[in-house]
Amino acid sequence: MITVKQFETLKKGNASVNAAKTKARVPETFKSATTAQRKEIFQLSGFKSPNNFYATEKSGSASPKAVLSLAQVLNVNPFYLTGESDDKTCNEGVLIAFFKKCTSGNEKTRRAKPTTSKPISKKAATPKTTVKAENKFVPTHVKDVVKSEKTMKIDDVSLIKLLEALAIRAKYGGEAETTYNKVVELLVK
């Protein structure tokens, strides 16, 4: 199941592929929800009003948050809601596929907040680890920065945090997943 934190990463915009089908399907599906289900839909989507769902009846456009929250709570295929499919059957794999579709490309627009590395204990500072630019798994934009410096130095604690962050991003697919797999392959050798 998609978590509330994952919902927060969804792009804004229109997830609808067929406006005519979305116009009918999203409001109809929302109307069929019980009060308890609506409460859960609002919690997942972050919406405070049913207007976000009923407005689809006029515009034919539905946000990824609206579609995915309806799909998850009411067990309806999100691709059915957007008009991409006529099959209502839904499972976790379908929800994840739709989520990945809606979050692809976010890596370029999201900026990570800068973090400071604090020592875990008052022991001596950990030795520096060098990451060379020649490694095939270093993304292109990092290679450009590294070319001028030839090597980057990073302490072990920061390196562990970086690998953990990469593992989390890899769960959502895309370039991060490929990079993560290559890193794991190199480390396991």
C-alpha cells in the first residue's frame, strides 16, 4: 500500500488520459465511498473537501493524489479512473505501477535539504573515504563536478547516510534503482 509520506511525493497536475471517462468515473467512485472511506481518502490525498473530486465532473481532469487515494481505499484500478483501462480490478502491483508512473521525473525537480553530519559519539573522527570519478555508477551530473576535483572525500557516516538514501529512492524505481543495483553489485564483489 502507498503511505501518506509517499502520497506527498506525487506530482501535481492532471493524471487523466481520457477526460470523458475520468469525468464520469472519479465522481461516481467518490460518491460510492462510505463516510469512513471518505475520511481515509482525505487523509491520504491531503484534500479537505469533496470538491476536489466533484470538480472532475466538469473538467475531466484529476490529480494523481485524487486518483490514487480513491483507488487504494476503494480498491479500484487507478488506470480505470484515468481512462487508460476499462478493467476495475485492482491490486498492490497496479497501485505501485500507477504510483511509479506519477512520480517518474520527480528526481530532477526535488532538491534534497542540506544535512550536517554530526559524529555519533565523541570518539575520534572517522577516516575519509574517497570516491573516484571513474566509477561507472556515478551519475553524469556528479561526474561533471568531480572532473574538476578528480576525487571527492566523504566521511564514513555520511557515506552510510548516502547509501541509505539511495536505497530508499531505489524503491520508487527509475535511475535511482539502476544506480543502487550497480552500487550493490560493486560492493558485493
